[in-house]
Amino acid sequence: MKPASTITRALGLALAAGMLPGCATAQDAAPAAPAAASDTSYLQRAPSEEIIYFVLPDRFENGDPTNDTGDFSGDRLVTGYDPTARGFYQGGDLAGLTQRLDYIQGLGVTAIWFAPIFQNKPVQGPPGDESAGYHGYWVTDFTRPDGHFGTLAEFTAFVEAAHARGMKVYMDIITNHTADVIRYEEGDATGYVYRNQGDFPYSRRGGVDGEPINPGFTGPEDSSEANFARLVDPTYAYTPVVPEAERNVKVPSWLNDPIYYHNRGDTTFTGESSRFGDFVGLDDLFTEHPRVRAGMIEIFCNWVTTSRVDGFRIDTARHVDPGFWREFVPALEQCSEAADIPNFHMFGEVFAEEPTAGYIAEYTRRDELPAVLDFAFASAMREVLGRGQGTAVLNRLFDGDWLYEGGPDAALNLPTFLGNHDFGRFSTLIKQDIPEISQDELLSRVMLGHAMMLSLRGSPTIYYGAEQGFVGDGNDQMAREPLFPSRTAEYNDNDLIGTDATTADANFDTNHPLYRLIGEFSALRRAHPALLRGLQTLRHYEEEPGIFAVSRFDPGDGTEYLAVFNTSGQARDANVMLGYDARSFETLAGTCPAAVTAPGSAAFSVPAFGWAVCRVSETAE
């Protein structure tokens, strides 16, 4: 944690930055801070107590068809709107989210995380391969919602409506990049290949043999204002060029200056380029620069104070330098505290496909991020439910909780998930792993996955559409079907599970078996503090598909809960270890034995892809 003086300085820099000439801020256009909900008890919940629903606003509900083309007029390459194409805006918006809060709350959800709502460049890509910014990650204006989604007033109304129901709101934010606006004079000839610091130092124009530039600049390791005052020429690797039509498209206006970008070409997602390269061509911000740090703090502190959101999911966190997070996180914590928003939650996206914690955990230590999305959990669940691995994989996963800064207590706050908009839907991944799987078995495996996620440590995150049995054709665009009736043929031929509906229908069925299951386990979780914030102890695992069991403990009175799962397609029996003082059980889900077999052991019979959640109801005197 940074000392208070450092935090105050970072926040002060950000606020001072708002007074720079031409600097537009969210505060300029924002309404007064909304009135707090009359019942603010939701603010006291710890991050581990939240059950999160992750949604892309464009793909949820079209509440206002008049904004389908956003602030633009013309064909789809101008407006970005084409509901027949999976890579273009489909029509969902903030009004639709607000209108469907009953549906979301019926799942037992307590927090809504939505993809970025900032104004995006509507269309990008080379001729014949264009797509739209419906997903929200191609930002041009960080201070207002995209016109396709609605107005700032509609966003504020959505947050207020969620808060009135006791639901939190998590914004998805980007600090790593903006939309692709900057071009390089040499870029088309080179294919925008990444140019590293050794071959193209900041001290020479266009390579080590070039003209001397930026005298006295000692590199990005020194993020002091004095050092970066010497970085005045951005032509060290490429010659950045901004098209005339887009010269002032970014807001705040300081974002239009190429000096605040790395300008080294496209990342290869390895080595140095992972932090200094353009993410698939998007303009990579020079996050080591003190002006960029102050500017990003200013932008997002304004969103906190004007909209009273409850947390941030941080996109592409691993592609930003650690020093940025060591300033940004404490500054935003101070900002949220000043706004009387306790338990403000920030969790970074650190994409990984390993079913172990080590790689993602390092970002909570070196980078000092409060939490990260639990990609390791998602990968481990795929291993045990899709790839035939034994439940020992989960033992290795949870043993790694000690690697996070703060250990197992901190691991309680990690948002866990099974699938998402990048990874692909969990059902899709399982079907890829078991191509000949029947629809019934696929449904059973997906239901087990959600039962496990809603019982184990972490903050469970439901990817919209999972509750309606969506099964996509792959990841990325192919995992982003709308819940309102789709006009996209590539979506409408999908074979959903647990229903006869297709994505051509509206899919808000509160009787869908997955919707009901999630709602039941969410209610169970919320009714028992042990499942919300109780520490977890592993009790049973196997080298083959079969039984996996954990105990969780009530943080108040220490009552033990036993959660037992069977990842096998056959019924399994197991003697499961538990506390030696346990004597009898209350069944909360599935089938639990009435009593222990012997002190320290209970016999469980669990059906194929089944579960049992039990509370120790009697202990030895």
C-alpha cells in the first residue's frame, strides 16, 4: 500500500490535470451526484458476498430502439449497427438493462458487471473485415456513455434503480488503450511490427543510428514528472500520424496527443511487447507517464463520485505497468472512501489458461491489485468437467490461495467464473472437449459447474445467457448472443440446452432449469454466511473424475458446512473427512447422510454429476 502522502499526491495531480487547457472531464457533462438509496445496507457487503451477473449491454435487451444507430447516421460502416452480423451493434442498451432488473434479481444476483459503456469508435478494421465497438473496448470518449447505449442520465437511472434493489454495480474500465486512431507513417510497409527498446531507444529517431532526440530522458522506469518532461518527441520507433478527421475525437482532449502513447507497433503478447505494444492495433497508452496516470485517476474518480458505482473490473490489467496500479488503486480507494462507498471492489483481468494460481496471483503482489478475475478457477473447472481430469486439479487450484497477497482471506474476494465473452461459454467449452456429448449430459455438467461455483470460495460470476442454456460456436463474437430475439443466422442455428427455444426467440425464461438452479443456489448462498465469506478447507479429492469435497465455516460461530460434488458420469460413494466434533447434518441441497459414520468421517453417496450441501447441525458436547 502506498503511503497516504503518495495517494494524496496522485489524486491531487489528477484533479489539477482537469484545469489544463482543453481538458474535458466527466464532471463537465455529468449531472449532480445521484441521491443515495434509502436503504444503503448493501454498501456494507464484502466483495466475497456478491453474486455477480456479467452482461454486455448491447446483447441483453433493446429497451429503446431509437438509439440503435447511436449518434451516427448512415449505413452500418458509419453507425456500426447491423443486427444480422455478430460483429456489429445489435441494439441492446441501458434502458433494456433497467427494464429487466426483475429478471436479473430473480437469479439471486447482488451485483451487475457490464462491459464498458463509454463512447466507442463505431467501426474499425480493414476493408472487408470491419466490425463495431458494440463490446465497449474501443473508447474515444471516456466521459460519457456510448450513444448506442443511451445517455448519462439513463446510466445514472440504471445505477439508482439497481441500488434501490440492494444490488451493486461494477463498471468495466480500460486504462491500457483507446480506440485505434493513431497511424504510423512507416506502419503499412512494416505491418505495424513491434519495435523494441533495444533497437529503437527513446534517445534516437527511428533506431540507434538516427538523429538524437529526447535528451536527458532516462527511460520509462523513472515515472517522475522531471524525467518525462524530457520526453517531447514520439518518433523514436515510428512516426505517429493522426488522421485529420480524428485529430480531436478523443475525450479528455489530452488523449489526442501521441506523446501519451507507446507508439511501438503491435504486441505479440510476449516479453516487452506485452506492456508496450498496441493490443490488436489499439492505441497503447504510455501508462508510465505521470500525465497518463493522473488523467486516468481523474477520469475514473469522476465516474465514482458522479454515478456512485461500487467497483471496477479492469480490462487488460496485465498489459499495464505495475507502477501504474500502485498509484491508481490507492487513489481510487481514497476517492471511493471520500464518496462514502465502502467495500469498493477492483479486480483486474489477467488472462491465463492455467488451472493454477501462480501466474494470476503475482499481480496481487507485484502490481498490488486488490483482486483478479479467477481465470485459474475457470480453467480448473474445464479440466474436471470437460477434459476428464481428476478432482485433484481442484486441490492444486485451492492450495494456491496462499499465493495471493492476503492468502485465503483475499482469495474469498476473487470473482470466479466458468465462461465469459472472451473465453467462450462454459457449455461451448465442454462441447468442444466432448464433441459427441448428448444435450442431457451437457446440461448436467453445466448445472454441476454452476452448483460448484455457487458453493465454493470466491465471488461467483454468471455470464449472461448461461441461465438460458446458451451454447455458442466458439469464443469472442461467437459467445455474445443477445437475450432479446436475434436476427443473426450464426446465432440462431445454435442448439441450446434445457429448452426448445433458439436465440431467434426472446430468452428471459424464469422456468429454465439453469435459471432455477442458479436462483436456488444463490438463495442458499445468501442465507448462509459460511458460503458467502467463510474460509474453505479441502476435505476430499481423487486422481480420477469423482468426489470433491470442501468444508466452509461460519465466520461468526464456526459452524461447519460440507459441500460434496461428483464430477463422474456414474454414482460414487466416498467417506469424507470433516471435523471430529460433528455428529449430524441438516440437508441444504442434494442428499446428505443423517449423521456421521464415525467422528471425523461421513459416508456420502452422490449421483452422477450430483451434489450435496450439508450443515453440521449437531456437535459433540
